[in-house]
Amino acid sequence: MSGLESSQENSDKDPLPFRFDGGDDPEPPVIGCIEYSPDGQSIATGARDSTVRLWDAKTGLQTRKLLAGHPVLWLSFSHSGRKLAAISSDSDAKRAHVVIWDVEQDKTELCKLETSYESDGTLVEGEYRVVFSPDDNLVAVMTPLCVVVQGATLGTLVVDVVKISGDDRLASLLGFSSDGRRLFYAYLKDKVEVRSFDMELRQQLSINLSLPYPSLSFLYRLPYTCSPDGRTIAGPTPQGGFQVHDTETGEAMQAALRGHLENTSSICFSQDGEWVVDGSEAGTICIWDVSTGKKVMGPLKASHRSRQAVTAITCSPSKERVACITANREVHVWDLHTQKITLSSVPMEKDGPLTPLRISSYSASVSDMHVFPDGRHLVSSALNDDQIRIWDLQTGNQVRELSFPGGCHVALSVDGSLLAVGSTKPFGCVILLDAHSGQEYTPPLMGAGSQTEKLAFSPDSSAVAVLLGDMTLWLVHDVLGDRKTSKIEDSVMDVAFSPDGTHFAHVSLTGMITLCNVGTTEVITRLPGELAHNLAFLPDGKTLLQTNQNKVLFWDVTTGQKVFQHMLSFQPRARIAASPDGKAFVCGRGTSADEYGLEMVDVVKGKQLWSITNLIRNHTAIAFSPTGDKVVVGFIGGTLQVFEASTGRRLIPSVDDRSSIELEMTSVQKRSQRVRSGLADWDDDSIMNMPATSSRAARRDMQGLNRGINDQQMHRGTQKITDGGRGSGLIARLSSRISNSLSPGQAAEPRNQRRLPHIFQLVGLGRAKNRVLTAGEQGNRYREDRRVQHEDDSFSPSPPESDRAHSPITRTGESESSMSSSNWFTDYVCYC
């Protein structure tokens, strides 16, 4: 179900909510801050285009546009809602500017108060803040160099709270206590040290409150915030989530609150201080009760198009709605009763028809694929996809899905009964599922914080290897019984089990391959391998396959010797899969970083069996069917394709690039015939599968489609299969069957060459020239007109009427066009 199901109108006539227009850039500006007015009637946004805009909170339509003069970094309403303050910075970030408007005025141009303060030349949003005192008489201002308090009416400086010098930095925290007597701010050192300033005594007060500093793990500014009453402060933790601290005692009110699979990127309190809302780098939102630490709701998650971080967030005074900004410049307003987006700056997405072998989730790239033992069904996982999907390989249709938020890696047991699932997110976990029912075997194989890179089952399904993103390898034994976990002390790149299940191999960051006993994890032997992306055992259990960026190596694990090497063309992080019989393998190939392809190689002879070039995207996963007759390939962008293992012929093309495919035959003679006929860019199926007759409307549709094909081929390139295969169209099949029934001598006879076009009833012999085959009186008149028109034409006169083949009658007045070549083995049908 789409997260953008909402009440907003999606009419072409009705403007979208939060529409930024009037600028030269068609893209919306970068929005740095958002705030609800105290009465909940308006939403204010500050943007890098130097504007502050007020929007109707119910409709999302703009009510006012205020000019700040410089890119706006933060804004704040006064407690009464009468005034609005914004802080901005000039282009060189040497000065910070504070603007205060009286937004209750009915004037078009509001009166504004402007002040400016020195800055240090850096433009970090988290280091600029502005906030009103509870009585609305004062405004606290923070820049990278200072914290000051000024008057809200005249802008006169009241007090210099602190000036920054040396290596000191200020954290993104600024707030008054409920009585206005204390002002809270914080230094950013090894920890976040919170300070308190007494506004009456004009002096610093002692406060025992410090927060951990998770600087290395955050993509965006560190989100610290103070509640409106000044009683609590919330900030992120290095282990994920955030904590709420009491400003009086300095103690944490609860343990870290974790509701997301990625870091918390923004935090706000409700205006009554009872709720704290946090948004994440994964684009999800959770709401918490401050006093108990329990989750009120969440994670709220937009549709698959919005996987961007929530960079700013605000809660309505009634706690009925939450508005947020994402890193891709979108504005969303959530209705907390329905837990759906009710207003959005982007059009609503509607679920379209399901596409065969195509994952619809935003930015989903296939991470793993495994074919079930029945050979008909495939399970796949993808990055940033909330579903594990099961496909029918005969039809390409999705038959089932299992929910797992955030994207994952999967491994299927050999008997197809168990499914191990590991999150690709920093705070995810690894679980075990029944592959048929989807039920989870509790507890998880590995708890929260297990960002997974790869999973693999032992052949007897009793053990699971878990390779984490930090390159640590864990073995979980007896997964359905009394589980035991072992850690491999090495930096591991990949892992693989031997076919008999007694050993497993892993390759380290240095390229060393280590063979270990599964039960004891003791080292058996080491091989002097190379830095590798993939490891795989061949079915004999004696040969280990290793790949890196430019070659495939085969090692004899009993002797430790290299037995075979195959050079790969350029393919970053090439994936590889060995056939079930161990006689061949499929791997990526390409000549440059922008060219993607596949090839199948015979292991014994080292000979290329077939190759595919000019794939639209790079592949990310390869899997064979249990019988070895099919190869399934997953790509960046969420597309899967099924190929015939013996020939490389694609069995189930993906819809998104089907029209850009050209099956290229290896016959130079056949290619030259197409060039002479003006049909060099037509593939076999397009030519050979044309119907004998069609209506004018059908021909127009085909002409439009072919023009689209040509355009897409020019822009996207074409796929070439160099396996020497033949076309599978009707004419190609009949030509092949009839010509094969003739001896070489008979096939070469002119009379037999002339018979084949008559059999197909397409067109008589002659040089390539348009012929009109019609039915009915109108067709006869048209044919006669054409004959009279061209009787003086010296270029290849038309054959006699008796030699012409008439198309079957379809509808009176419809005509058919075709073209014939001078050689019997190829006939092209052209639509006029």
C-alpha cells in the first residue's frame, strides 16, 4: 500500500501543496527548516532561495512569501504566534542575519526587524539557531562564533552569553526554560556538554549534563533539541536512536529509544512537551511518549519513492499532524489518526500493474536470488525494498511476498525449507523464516545492529554463515535447536560451504583463503589467494572458485595449487555462479565502466560458450536453476532476467528494456541483406513474426512502436547475443524446415528458390520493391492504378499478375504492404 495515499486532490487543475514557484530553477529550493505556528493554522518553511513561506496547514497552499535577503537556515515562531524569526547567512558566511516579522499584520509587505552578527565563514545549518523567550520579549541567537540574546522588538543587544574561540564548537542546541530564566546551549567536544546561562544573574550555571558524540556515524547534522518548556533535552546516541535527558538532574530518563533501521536525523518535541518525534536517515518517523519512553506510533514510512533522510520535522500543537522535509526537497504532512500522508509536495503515487520480474521499490537493486528445488520458483531480495519476493520463473509473475523493512540479504536452504534473512541497515537483525509459511523461528539468529553483507546455509541446513558489514564472520550452528554462535577472527570478504558440508572457506581482506572445519571452526589449510569478491565450491568439493575484478581463479583445495585461470574483461565487483554440474560458470564481462555484459565459460576447455553485451545495467546477482537449464540475473534498479543456460537466449525479457533489444545474428551475409533492404536495424522477431495482414490502425501502431524502438536504440544501445542462434519467427522456422528437407543441390536450384515465397504467399520474386497486396474491388482498382503509374518505370518491372500472391481477405478496403528480396531465404514485410 502506498504511503502517499492522501486526501489531497491529484487533479491537473489543482495546484500541488507546498509548490515553490517564481524562480528560474525548475527544482524546488533546498528547504532547511519547517515549523508549525502555535495555533496550528500555518506551516512556515525556510529555504536556500532566501525566502520564508507560510502555508495553509490544511491545504498546503501558500499564504505568504517573506524575503529574508539571504539563505534561511533556521526559523522560529514566538509563543503567541504573532512574530516569526529567521536566521540566515550571506554568501561568504561572514555574517549571520536575523529577521523578525510581525506575521499578524494584514499588510502585503510586513514590517521586519533586521540585525546581524559575526560568523566564521562556515555554512553549517546546525550551528545557526534562533528561539523566542516564553514572554516573546527576547530572542536568543546562535552562530558558529557566539550565543547572544537580543530584544524582539527593537533588536538591541541584551547580553553576550558566550563567544567561541580556538577549537571550540557549538552544538545544534538552543532553548529557554519555561520561566525564561535559563538559556540552554551546548559545546561540541569529545562529548556534547550542555551549559545553562542565568538570564537574571547574567552568569553561567553549573549543570551536570553531557551527551555522547556520535560524529562518525551521521550523514547529516547532529539533531539536538530542547523541549519548549526547557525540562528535557533529546539527542542521538552512537549505538543508534536517541536519548531524552532531564535538564534538572542531568540523568537520562530512559535507555536509548530506537525505532529505525538507520540513524536518527532529526528530532522535535510536541508543543506541550509530552511527545518527542524523530525522523531517520531511512525516511521513517517514530513518535514517543517522553515520560515512559514507549513508542506511540511508527515507524511511519512513505512510499517507495521516499527513502531520503528526514532532515527537519515539526509536530502540530494538537498532535494530530506531523510535517517533515526530506533530503530530496520534498515536504510531507502526516495525519496521525490515519497514519498516512495527507499533504505532499509531490504527486500521489498509485499502484500500477505488476511488471514481470521487476521490483517496483524505489532505488531497489537485487542483492540475492535463489531458485527453489522445484526449479520453477525463485526468491529474491533487494536493497531498499521492504519485501522478500517469490517469483514464478515460467511466467515471470510475482506469486508471493514476505515483509522485511529496509532491504535485506537472503539465503535459501538446500531443501528449500528455510530462509535466512539479514538486514542491510545498520540497526537491523538476522532472522530465520519458514520458507513456505513465512513464520519466524524466534529468537533472531543475530540481534539489532547486525548489518548483513552475505548469508549462506550449510548443505545440511544446520548452520548459517553470517557475514556482517564490518567484515566479521559468524557461524550459527544448530539453527533449529540449541543455537551456538562462533566468531571467525579475521576481516572476511566472502564465505562458502563445501558441498559435503564439512568445511567452509573464507577469503580475507589480504586475499588469503582459509579452509576451516564447520563443527570446530579450526583451520585446515590456507591458500595464497588474491583479493576476491566471490568464493564458490564446485560440486566435486575439491575445486574452489575465486574471482576478483579481472580474473577467475580455480584452486585445488587438496594440493593448494591453482589449476585454472580465466581473465575477465573490465567489470567492477564481477559476480559469478557455477553451473550445478560444475562444467561451466557465468560471470560478468565488459570493456569499460559503462558497458555491461555476461558470458558463460566452459571450465574444462576455458572456452567461451556464449556472451551477451550491451546490457542496460550492471548485474548484481546470478543464480542457476537446480537442473542448470536456466540462469537468472539480477540487476541494479530491481530488474531480473531469465536466460537459457545452453544458448544465452533470454527467456523472460524485462519490460523496461524490451524494446531496445536487438538479437544480432553472426551471419555476415544475413546482415548485409538487411543493409541492402534498408532494414539493418530490425531484429529477427520484428521481421519474422509480422502477420500476413493487418489493418491500417494496426500498421500505424506498429510504425509508432518501431520509431520508438529506433529512438531507444540510439540512446540506450542494443543487446547483442553472439551465440549464433537463429530467429524464431514463423517465416524463419518454415524456411529452415523446408530448406532442410531439400538436398543442397535441390536448394540451389532456381525453381526451388522461387517456390518458398509462393508457399508463404507474401510476394513474388523480384528485386526489393514495395508491393501492395489487396483484397476486394477497391484493392483491384488500387493495384491497377499502381500498375499504370509505374509502367514507364525502368527499375525492376512488376511480375505478372499470376506470379503475385494475394493476401487472405480481412476487411474490404484494407491493404497490405510487403517487400521481397532477390534471395529466397529472406523476406521482409514492411508496413506502409
